[in-house]
Amino acid sequence: MIPEFLPSSLSLPTEDRPRERLQSMGPGALSDTELLTILVGTGNAGISASSVATQLLSTFGSLGALAEAMPTELQDAPGIGNARACALQAAFELGRRVSGSRPRRGQPLGRASDVWTHLRAKLAHSAVEEFWVLGLDVRNRVQLEVCLARGCLTGVEVHPRDVFRPLIRAAAASAIFCHNHPSGDPSPSVQDIELTERLRQVGTLCGITVLDHVIVGTEGFVSLAERAWQ
């Protein structure tokens, strides 16, 4: 008996079987549909695994949207069910963990690219804007990591007092701010630049240096410090 989510495509010509193509050509040669077909595994009565995968992408619109789908949304999709939904969620989560991980306490951060590497998996695909602060010691080692606010698709409200309260309690020497743009475009808005300037001013008064404000999105990241805060 074949387990529910093991691939089976014996009805297809060998050269068209996604699993065989992966083994002979590598995963990079496969389309999104073919990779999903492998994860889906067997089809159901009257519908092949490839058709299930094709319908999944059509229903959710993109691979990114599929990766962010709620468990119940996946389970209710035609041909999926609980076991396949779990397999899909596990695969997407492994991908996020490979692409980046949240910074560990005591880990040094040097450049904006370090922040991007550590936080992109967490923030790049978030459906709403989130504003995070990393509190660092004198050697730029992470001492504090806090999500200060979650907003909506187009913005997040942040007040300086809420930003610096945890930094002062942690005796942080400096801070790096980070927030995401759900649109995918990390280009800073006028509001982003104005907020950063206010936070830098408050940081000076508090004796906590603002090292950077990094904006992340699916298309990459922007460092306001590297842009001379503009």
C-alpha cells in the first residue's frame, strides 16, 4: 500500500515523471507545478497529482500565496486533505528556515545584509507590516529582539516611547530597526524616512545609537543608513 503523500506517477511517461526528472536533472529544472506534484504525491479518483498541483497554484494565485495559506485553506483545497496540507506546510517552513533565521542572543550583527539574512524568513512574506527592534551591546551583539507593533497591509503605527522603553530596560548600547513591506517592494516611503529621523533624535537623547533601519520585502531590502538616511 502506497502512503498517502508518497509520489506515484507511473501512468506518465518516464521523462515526464517529476520525481524521475528531479533525480536526473535536479530540483532546479522542475517547474513550480512539478515540485508541488511531488509533494502532493498520489492523486484521487478522477484527478491526478499533477492536476491537483495545477489547481492549487490556480486557486491561490502564486507560490508565495500558497506558502502563506492557512491550514484550513489548504485542507479544503480539492485533492489535499489533512495529510497533504501538513506535508505542504512542513515543506514551506523548511524553506523559510533555510533562507533565514532570527538572530540569536549574543550573535554579532555587522551590516544591513546580516539583518536581512536573519529576518527575511520571518518578515518578507508577512501579510501585514511588522516593526521590529534589535537591541545591541557595545560589540554589536544581539541582546534584545522585539516585535513592537503589527499593523495592516499598508502601514504600522509606531511611537518612540514604545520603541525605546524595552531598549532602556535592556541597557542596549545601540539599536537596529527593521520592518517589512507586504507589497514586496522595500523602497522607503516618506513616512519611513520621517519616522527614522525621529527615532534617531530620541536615540541621541537616550544615549542609544540608532545604527540602521532596514526595510525588507520579497524583492530584497533597503538600508536607510547606507542611503545616508534618505
